[in-house]
Amino acid sequence: MCCCNSIVVLLTLVLNCCYGYKVLAVFPMPGKSHSILGEGYVRHLLAAGHEVTYITPFPVKDPPSRLRQVDISENFAFMRNILDVRKFMSKELDIQNYFLVHNVMNSMLYDTYRMPVIQKFINDPKEQYDAVVVEWLYSELSAGFSSVFNCPFIWASSMIPHTAVLSLIDGHVNPAYSVDHLSRDYTTTFWDRLYHWYYITKLSYQRWSERDTYNDQFKNVFGEAITRRGHKLPQFDDVIYNGSLMLGNSHPATGDNVALPENYKHIGGYHIKDVIEPLPKDLQKLMDESKDGVIYFSMGSMLKSSEIPDDIKNGLLEVFGVLKQTVIWKLEQVIPNVPKNVHVVTWAPQQSILATVKVQGSFPPSSKTTLRHQVSSWLTGWNTSSEHKEPSTFVPQRCRPAGIKSLAWIYF
Ligand SMILES: *[C@@H]1O[C@H](CO)[C@@H](O)[C@H](O)[C@H]1NC(C)=O
Ligand SMILES: CC(=O)N[C@H]1CO[C@H](CO)[C@@H](O)[C@@H]1O
């Protein structure tokens, strides 16, 4: 019997060794919401028994034994001063312009991957992986990790399937039947469709005309590591179309019906933890004491609410002040003249708050197109609140730069 038991134990050990893959997860965006998406992958991969190395600017505290992390938080410096609310409001930065976002992201990634910590990592011959998961961030540069480790790669897309990502694994969407994910108006007039067609054509042209630049960047970042490992340096244009699978933070119920290839999978909601952590004591007390319920207001983490001009902040305080509910506002600063029912917190455990019965409404950050179009993309808010069945109001963030001025009551 004893012998039998040992065999079972041994077999289990052997099977465990055989089934676990070594996976590299690359989520380099220095933005908290993206790190929540990255951690979702890490959590599921670890739970499935794999060994994970996680490249992130937000290392997880007390990582479990099968998780190794490469801390790239130095790359915050590359995004500083770019995502400034004031720049959106003054239209100085139009983040609905794909090509502009592409340039910002591509140079952020290029600078990040040239950092000594990444160069040391990819040039270390001891690093070997069976698969890499890379987040698509308006640039394809991250696909280069698959050439270094000579393994298949999986795209992680943070939003609904749209032409820029689908064209990497399949074809472009048909502009006659779809709306661009960055569209301001979300309408399907002839001009909108014509514009979508123009954007798709421009995107294809850009990828083709800039291919030498991208290839040079790829060589500068990954070339040495690839050749050192004895692999032939591929053309970057071949690498970006070589993704094996694309997992999207999307759900068919909240997006458009676009034709999808077999290797695109909707996984919207995967980042929500099965067990929601309890609220910190002070927030719990606040909730318990709010007999009229609680409204949660957050602009997310990419945009700092503290950068919202003072007159608008004061206007918001005035509006919140007349409500009978308690308002929890996630803001990164202490502000004067806060009405009694408003509680400003610098950080909020969003999922725990939304999971609390007292919450009567929430304002997660989102783009205007969100509700009908890219709900599950921006980013953690919507699915969280839909999960917990709160009515939500979305504040335009990624559409009209002046959107913040008009708190749009889109849905209740
Ligand atoms: C494409 O991926 C496969 C592994 O999935 C790999 O063997 C091949 O070298 C890759 N080709 C390019 C051009 O990256
Ligand atoms: C609309 C949407 O994306 N809903 C998803 C939210 O997350 C859960 C998992 O926790 C999914 O099952 C839902 O499909």
C-alpha cells in the first residue's frame, strides 16, 4: 500500500513537471489598469500550473514561488507628462487619433525594451520559454520576444476586436459593416464608413511604408539576443503576423458583430478575482454609516483626476455636495472645501467597493463609445460594475477631449 502511495505521489510529481509550461507575460504599460489585466493572465496561468515570468512596471507583492518578475518601473519616466487631462481637454493631445497613440506607445515600448534590465534579461541564455503572451499596445514591437525565445506567442488585446489587431491574425474588418473603435460618434453614416475605410487604408499603408523603420527598431532591441542564441534574424514584418492566438478583453454582448477568426477568443471579465477582498476597515465603516447609499466616482488610473482644472473639480464637489448619498471620489490629492458627504481617497479597492450592496451607482472611467461599443475594454470598470449589477454612468474619457465637462448620463 505504502509503495502504491509513493508511486502515486511520484507520478503526480512527474505529471506536474510535464504539464507546466514556462510562460513569459509581457505587460509593459506603465498604467495601473493595464497591470490589472496583466495580473489576470498571471493568476490564471499560475492556477493552471505553469511557471510564469512577468515583465511589469507594477510587480506583485509577495509573489508565489512559480512567479518571477522583471521590474521595469523605470519606464514610468517615458510616459510622464503625456497622459495629462489638461492636454486632452485643450485638444493638444487627441488620443482618438490612432497614429498619434501609435507613435507615443511605440516609442515608449522602444525605450522600455532598450533599458538595461530588459537587455540583460533577453541576453541571458538561461532564460528559456515555451510561449510568450504580449500585450498589444498600439504597436507590434513586443512580438519580438517570440523571436528571442523562438517560441509561439499570444496577443493580449485590452479591448474589443478592431481592425488594427484583427489584421495581425486575420484580415481587416469590413468598413461597410463596422465602426472604428476610436470613432467619436459611433454612427454608421456613409461618411463614417468612408472615414473608417480611409483609416484602414492608411493603417495598411503605414505598416507597409514604415516597415524598414520597424525592422530597424526590432533589430536594435532584439537583434543581439536573437543572434546570440543562434537563431536567424527574421524580418519583423513576418514576426508580427505570426501570433498563434489572440485573447481579447471583450465580450460579444458588448461589442459589434465583426467576423472573427478561430484564433480570436473573447475572455472579457477574466481579470475579476473569484474571491473579492473585503473592504478596508475605514471604508467599510463609511459604507455601514451611509444610510442613503454610496456613489463611487473614479477616473481610473491613467488619467490623474488631480490634473482636472480646479473650476471643474469645484463644480463636481458642488454637484456631489447636494446629493444625499455618500460619494467616494478617487483623487490623487487632498483638496479643500470638501462637502460632508464626499470622501476623497487616494486609492480605492474598486472591485470590493462595487461588490458592496450599498453602492448605488458608479462612474468608472470610459470612453463615450464604451457602452455600445468597447465596454469591456475600458478597462476594469465596466465589467466590474456589470458583474456586481450596479447602475453605472460612464464619463467620456477617450473621445471628445472636452468630454469631462459634460458628465454624460448615458445609462442608469
Ligand atoms: C513563427 O512561429 C513559429 C512558432 O510558432 C516559429 O517556429 C517560427 O520561426 C516563427 N516565424 C517567424 C518569422 O517569427
Ligand atoms: C460583458 C462581459 O464582458 N461580461 C463578463 C464579465 O466577467 C465575467 C467573468 O467574471 C464573464 O463571465 C462575463 O461574460
